[in-house]
Amino acid sequence: MMTPSKYKRQYYMPPVKCMKWAEKEYVDKAPIWCSVDLRDGNQALVIPMSLEQKVEFFKLLVKIGFKEIEVGFPAASETEYEFLRTLIEQDLIPKDVTIQVLTQAREHIIRKTFEAVKGAPKAIVHVYNSTSVSQREQVFKKSKEEILKIAVDGAALLKKLADETEGNFQFEYSPESFTGTEPEYALEVCNAVLDVWQPTADNKAIINLPVTVEHSMPHVYASQVEYMCDNLKYRENVIVSLHPHNDRGCGVADSEMGLLAGADRIEGTLFGNGERTGNVDIVTLGMNMYSQGVDPKIDFSDMPHICEVYEKCTGMQIYERSPYSGALVFAAFSGSHQDAIAKGMHWRENGNLEHWTVPYLPIDPTDVGRNYDADVIRINSQSGKGGVGYVLETKFGLNLPPKMREAMGYAAKAVSDHKHKELHPDEIFSLFKSTFENVVEPYSINEVHFQQKEDGIVTRVTSTFRGKTIVTEASGNGRLDAVSNALKKAYELKYTLETYQEHALEQSSSSKAIAYVGIRKPDETLAWGAGVDQDIIRASIDALVTAINNR
């Protein structure tokens, strides 16, 4: 039985009101990004990455534009240590990329970390200790003063060893479990660390405010971040960083509101992998900015490749509905959605528009390496005329009349419903051809001759119905009308020509044309046919015969 009374709020509000972030509308510039896929993400895998997989993943992160990459906890295991040394000794770190290493605020771990990072072109040494009420009371059983001393002693050792070690070092401090710490105390600890480091404009310090466990709604975190940003010492020489986890499912919102509150930097993983429910998803964060016209400074233009490498190296699978990256995030199965997307695309084509405003598609799928044929308009039993018509038009060049699109939509829906499966574009085209194109049973036309007379066109039609051939003469106000009248006369057919439409299938003098014919039956419903031939007259006659056969 669920007992909500056993829980209480574990976060702490700032001592003063911090709401300036609420006056801002959107994140207007990209933060400094730091990928923690190779450390925080890796430690959350059932089977951590091998050395080869880590190297491949590191190269992917570099390729798409990360300038800061946390490569591990080198004092934690031999594999972590070996990976770091491989990057340094094989000169795999570009000059414009800074690696980051993590260490607890414990002397022997800090010393081993500096041994591991020796020779790196530039490195961020990230030291942390936990400051929350629950950790102080239950895990460490130490007072506020004792916890503060751990942080200060660790900061001092970082500064000492950096002076003694080959390399170019920047310092980062995290009050781990920040969101469960009283903001005034977190501020006291961070300022004490900064007093040790004395950051300058040329060598700024990073203060990282982790959502180690997500305890609150995002606006609470934003207020905590704003309080820290407003009260940190040396603020002009401090980079305020965020490291949100996703326990309440609000990691992206925490990050976005934290940036509005004054933060400068985000630590996260590509698709949100991490302990428990994961880290903040950098793909979602970056693409959210992109969708509002802000350059995220990370290149997601080949999302399928990024997904492929991620899944290969981590053994994880990207959820089909994961924003921007999932296999189905641009897919429209609903008929009304498909119709709106198709009309939106035509609106863009006809208007030569600068900005993207297509209904149901927050971004252009082609911007992230996806395409409309396979990724957007998907046909199943929920689909309708708009989607089916769009697929036939964009992939196969068939511009069906509106009412014929409706008939084709119902045909596709019926097949999908019966087979309980999605129909792919080639299957839709095949269904169109078998249902509406050049159907010659039970009626067919073998031969047609025309003669121009003063009162119109006279035709002589040789046709067959169930093995019996008939020759019929009739007249009409045009060739198709004359053939139609001949067939009505021969077989006592009752219908009226309702719709005729035609277009070329290719742009060449020898290309085939397609004609669409709709006839209205006595019960007022429409029957449809299409004909394809190099001779447009023959194509229109074949379309008429198909419509008659589809009555």
C-alpha cells in the first residue's frame, strides 16, 4: 500500500526571494557543454565500455563539437586510468578540446588523479564532496565545519599538485547533493573553496551545482541557482555549471531554467544515460535551442550516425519517442496530422518561406539527417488521404485528385487494418497500381478509332466483356466523352463523367503521362481509375475503363 505520509520535501529554498529567472522568455545562447558520457554515463552501464569503445565514443564527441569532455575517474579503476593515458600518449586530444577528470576530495585519490592526467594539453580537475543534510547525518556523520574542511583541504591540494605537475589545469568544485543542501551552507562551502583558488580572468574556476538527486520542481532549482550566482565570490571569474539528474523526469527543465537563472555551463550525456533515471539529455537541450533559432554549437546534423555509434558503444537503445533522436519522433500515422503536414509542406514550397512553421513538426527532419519518405508520413490503419497522397506525390510523382486521394486512403487503411502492419511507400505504390491503374477486367478496350465531324467527335470502339467482343459507334463533345458514350451504349452502363485530370510522369519528350478519371454512379458514389501511357488519349481511356471496372 502506498503511504505518501512517509515522505517530506527534501529541498531547501534560498533565504531570499530569487525570481529574476522568471522574467526571461527563453535560453538565448548556448552554454559551455561538457559531455560526461565517458564517466557518469559509462559508470551507469550494465557492461562498461571497453578501451576501444571509449576511444571511438571520444572521437564522436570531438567530431560533433564538444570542447570539454569528462573522460573518467582515473583513480577508480585500471581501465579508467589506461583510457586517460591512451588519449594523452597517443595524442588523441585536439588542441581546442579540454579533458576533465573527476576525483573525490580525498588525498590519495587526488594524488593518483594528477599522476594520470600528467602531460595532458589542458585538463579540468573536478573535485567534489557531499554537503547535503542526509549525507552529513547518515553517511559521513560529520558537522558542517568538518564537511567544509574536507572541501577546503581538497581544493588546497589541487592547487599544490597543479603547481608541481606538468600540464595546464583548471579547477572545478561540486558540492555533491547540492539540491539537498541548505543554499546558505552550499554558498559558504563554495566561497571557501574559491578563496583557496583565487580564480582570475585568465584561469577561471568552475563551481558545479549538481542535481545529484532531483528533489523539487524545476523552478525551485532555478531559484537555488540564482541565489548562488548572485552571491558567489569572484563571480566574474567563476563559471557556474549545472549537472542535473532526472529522477523526477525534469532534467531538461532544470537545465533550461538553471540557464535562465544565470548558469554558464551544462554537464550531461548525449541521450541522458546515467545513474538511475539518467543525466540531462544534451541532444534534447541543444535541439530545443535550435528549434527556437539559437545555435547550440553542437553538430547534430547526422543524428542517425550519432545514434548508431552511441548504441554500438554503450549497448543502450535509444527510445523510439526520445525527442529529436528517436526512430518515431517525426512519424505521423494519424490521417489529420498527415494531411496538415502535407499541406504545410506545400505551403512552404509555394511561398519560398524563410522560417519553419510546418504543423506537427517542430523542426525540419532533414536538419538532423532524417527524410520525409521514411521518417515522417507513415501509413497504417490510422492514416488517411493526406498521408497516402503525400507519399504517392513526393516519392512517385502522382498528384491524385483530392477525392481520389480519399479513395486511395481508404484502400490503404483497409489493407493495413487487415494485415495489422504499417505499409511502406513501395507497398502503397503497388496497392495503387493494382487497385486504380489500367485495370482490364471485366471490361477492356481493344481498339479505338476517331473521326472529327462538325458536331463533335465520332468514335468506333472495339471492346470486350467477359470474353465477348462488341464494336460500337458513338459521338461526344471530345474523345473521352465519345468513348464513354460508346461503352454506355454497348453495355447499358449508367454513370456520369465527374473528374478528369492528367499530368506528365517525367520531364522529357518521350515520358509517359498519367490520367485520372472519376465517374459518379447512380448511388452518387464515385469510382476511380488511372491510366498510364505515352499517349495521353490512351491513358485517359484506360483510366475510364479502370473506373468502370471499379464501380
